[in-house]
Amino acid sequence: MMNKVLLVIAALTLGACTSPEPDLDELAREYLFLELSMGQHDEAHVDAYFGPEELRTAAEETALTLDQILTASQDLAARLAAIDAQDTMLVMRIDALLARLRALDTRIAINKGEYLDFDDESLALFGSRAPQYDAAHFQDILDRIDALLPGDGPLARRVETFNDQFVIELDKLPAVFEAAMAECRRRTKEHIDLPERESFTIEYVNDKPWSGYNWYQGNAQSLIQINTDFPIYISRAVDLGCHEGYPGHHTFNALLEANLVEGQGWIEYSLYPLFSPQSLIAEGSGNYGIELAFPGDERMAFEKEVLFPLAGLDAADADLYYEIQGLAAQLNFAGNEAARAYLNGDMTREEAAQWLQDYAMSPEDRSLQRMRFIDAYRSYVINYNHGKAMVADYVERDDPDLEERWARFEKLLSSPMLPKDLQ
């Protein structure tokens, strides 16, 4: 049975009454109730929640319909927009809540089978539109890779065969990933004060549409899962260690919890709605954090000296491997084009998978896995590459030194900033 406070929240959510002097903290509780109610319809919607359990219980017991959630969301947005906030932080708090509610409304429409154009959807959900690139852009990059690895047969097959010598055997994964994560953490702690209680657990899983995932548990704890469906290359250890851990998702969530939930009392940050502008910053900072933690040639040196021996790999061709990896990373936007054309109805699923094979050098099985991801997460794909570019532009504007870059990065991970604030 819900207590009196929860009954008031439910009544407010249903538009049964309004307050002449809105309490922003109570409106934030109302917002959480709506997001948790949405989570009853869309299991991927709530990525993390460590707020009051009575709100989750209330959402489960009240069981609002999608239309009821939408009506209540629009009503809450109107009341938030009417608040005359003067304090800069309160303005940012309200803007962030409104952006989350716009994303919630959009996700409700998607769950009802009502779709926007790909770019309009990404703007409504994640606060930005990704640039478009044609086939010629990617072909130029492919030609440069081809020059590095000449030979017979399709380029993607040649690259895959070359990369096979850098696969980490399954029995060596734990040692390699633990070493990579430890180094990512050490480097991050040189610049960012993390909560003393923070820690993580790694699990190795199968049959997922993603390669790695951070499930934030609250109290500065994370469960990090690594998908072993496909061979994992040596470079993925640092990639995933930084992206999912330090200074990526684990660090981001721990800082938001410490600075906004505990420091400011902003309860709305005890919930991470996956389909929201927070994801552009989360994925963008997760990917940018790799280069921030390992600037210049430091990553290659660490991997050669520490990870290659742990994995039992020969580093003789490592320089060429990293050069090819650097160019291949520039093909990441090809995934956006496949998703845009597929979701807009300009390509079939098979044609989009073939595009990934042709312009992202993605083998057939991995292309099909990526299509599974696009089916499940739609325009979310822009957050990894476009998000990274936006974070990099914000952190590196006017070419600051390394310490200032870390300071800007920490500010981004500790505040209610939105994608529009990066520009």
C-alpha cells in the first residue's frame, strides 16, 4: 500500500491537482514516477535506478497506460516551464528535466508505433543530430587502409585475417581486462577524486546486441558485462576499460550520484533514462575518455608492454595494427548512415547490413549483430561517434593543456549539462 506521499505523487501525475507554488524536489519525484511507469512498458527505458523503492512500487501498482504517462508528462512539463528560476543551477536543472520529458514523450510515441524521421528522432531523444556522410567519404578511408594492407580478396576479409593475430583467447580475458581496467582507473584517479567506496564487478556474457555494458547499481557500484559472442581484439581491453569504467560510464554515474544526488539533493539523477540527452554525453564522454586517459602514444606503449604479454600475443605487427585501427575508427559514422537509411525506410535490413560490410568493414556476422542493435536502440547509434565529437570539441576548445582538459571533462561528468551546452 502506498503511503500518503506516494498517493499525492500519483494524484499529481494524473493531473488531479496542482500546487500554486511548485516544489521542484516534489516535481522531481513526480518525474521519477513517470519514468518508472514508462519502464513498465519498455524494459530498456530505465538503464539504472537507485532512488526510493516506494516510487518503483508505486509505478508498478498504479500501472499507468502509455497515454496516461504522456498526458501526465506534458502536464508536468508545463508546470516546470512556468517556474521563474533565476539561479543558474536551477535553470539548468529545469532545462534538464524538460529535455528528459521531451525524450520520454518521444519514446512513448515510438512504443505506440509512431515514428519520426531519424534525425528528428535523435534530436528529440538525445538533443542533437549527427552529420551525414556519403559513400565517397568512407571509400576514401577504405582506400587508405587498402594501401596499408595490399593483397587479393575483399579488403574487409584481409583486415579481419590480419586482425586475427590480435585476438585475446577466452581463458586470458580476465587477466587482460583486469590489467586494462586497473590502468584506466589509476590514470583517472590522477585527475579526478572518485568516491572512496566506488568499485565494479566484471561478468562475461553471451547473446547480446552490444559488446560491453555498464549496469550502474548506485552507491558508486557498477556491474560491467563483456559480450564474448565474437572474438575480442587486444585493443578492446582499453576501449572497454575506459568506456565502461574509467573515466567512462562508471565514473560518470558515480560523479553524478556524488555531486547531484547526494551533493545537491537532485533526486531525478538517481534514475538514468537510456533514451535521453544524458546518453549522448555518457557515450560521448565514454569514448573520448579513452584518448584523454591515454594521450598520444601512451596507449600503444601500455598495450605492447603490459597487455600483449598477458594475452600471449606477438607485438611484431602492432604498429601496423594500430595504424589500421586508427583509420578504421573513422568508419564509425558509416553505422549512422546504415541506421538512418534503414529506419527511414530507404534501405531494407539486408541492404543496411550490406552497407556495414561495404563501408564499415564489418564482417557479415557482426553486421547482423549491429542490425540487432539498431532494431533495439534505433537512433541511439549517434551517441558513440557524434557524441564523442561533441565532447572532444567542448573539452579541447581553444587547445587547453592536459590538466584543463581533465578539469573540463570532470565538470561535464559532474553537472546537469545538456548536449546544447557543449556547443
